[in-house]
Amino acid sequence: MNDGRVIMITGATSGIGRAAARRFAQASTKIICIGRHRSALADVENEINAVGGNAATLEVDVTADDQITPAFDEAIATAGRLDVLVNAAGHISTGTVEDTSLAAWDAMMNVNLRSVFRLMQLAAPHLAISRGNIVNVSSVTGLRSFPGVLAYCVSKAGLDQLTRCSALELAPKGVRVNAVNPGVVVTEIHKRGGMSEADYEKFLERSKTTHPLGRVGQPSEIADLIFYLASESASWITGATYQIDGGRALTCAR
């Protein structure tokens, strides 16, 4: 049965965003998928429609104001409403305080923080009408400090604070804002950030020792939490940054 909601998901063509799109599709919701690659969007659209959802796609770069603003307006005008915004687009690269270039810093902030802020601004008036909510995909690095990924850590810490501050500001309008903070999850983000296939396999194997539950996460597990936070079952939850990390945030550096 169609639950009547309209869900917008960034980063919907891979990883956590794609898993979230599939999870919402199981409720037969209308899902607006945002991504940069037409072929990948077509694949997601087919997946969503195959399980009973109703997909629409936007081929845009979330960091480009001249693309995202008109595309957002057109999508909402077509859908007629917006109930949930899921900000799952993300970018990671390595670098320390000494060797992170300004270009790398800006790229991280633009994808992981600035674009989320802009989309939240665009979505807020529509969510106030529907008394909807926002779920941001953050990271365990927003809660704890890790060496070698400085800009990523800062961007996710900023995203957590954006989540909390906006939750306070939008609460009087009945709009909830939450974030999920995954540990290491099997996605393409690290390889897109420059990690080789061999190094990524070593990273996943080592991550079994750095996560107390002894394994890495799967995108579907994060998607289930996103779906819950976006549902009426979580109607008294706002401003939360939820650890879903196999216990990683509880550990000391090693």
C-alpha cells in the first residue's frame, strides 16, 4: 500500500543512499533520487519501480547552486509535496592538517556540509507544510577524532552540529532533523576517494578489529535506521546523532 509520502534522497546511486532508496521503496513511496550519473540513476529507478515504489530521478551535482536549486523546485512542483529529505551524498579523501590542500578541503566541505545546508534550506518550507523530517548521513568521524582524514572529520562534525541546531530551529514548525553516524560500511566511497582495491580489502579486514562487534556494516543496516528515523515511530526524536557503528565510537585509538 502506498503510504503517500514523497522522499528525496541525495547520493541515491550508490552505497547508503541507494540502500535507503530501496528501503523506502518497500513502503511504495514516491522517491526522488538525486545523483550525478544518468546510467546509475536509471538502474536505481528500475530497482525502485520493481519493488513497488515510484521513482523520479534528478541528474545534478548537489554542490552546483545553478543546478540544484532549479532542479529541486521542478521536482517538488511535479511531486506536489515533500515529506522526507535524506542527505546521503558524501565524499572522502585522505589528508592531515599539514598536507590537506585547500582544494581538497573545499571539495569535502562542499559535498558533505554546504550542499546539505543548501538542500535543508530549500526543503524546510515544504517540510513545514507536511510536518516532515530530515535525516542526514554523518559518520562516526563526526563523533570521534581520527588521524589522516582531517577534512572529512571536520565536515561530519559540522554536519552533526547543523543537525542539532536546525532541529531546534525547525521544531516549532513540527519538522524533525536527525542524523545517522555509521562506522565503516561496505560502499564505494573510499575507493572513489582514491583507495586502491587491494588497500580497501586490507582496510575492511583491519576494520574487523577496530569495531567491537567484529565486523563492518552493510548499507541496508544503515538504511533501516534512516527509515525508522523518518517514520512516525520516531515522532518524538529530533536533534539526535545516532551511532550505528558496531561499537566503533566507544573505542580508544588503535
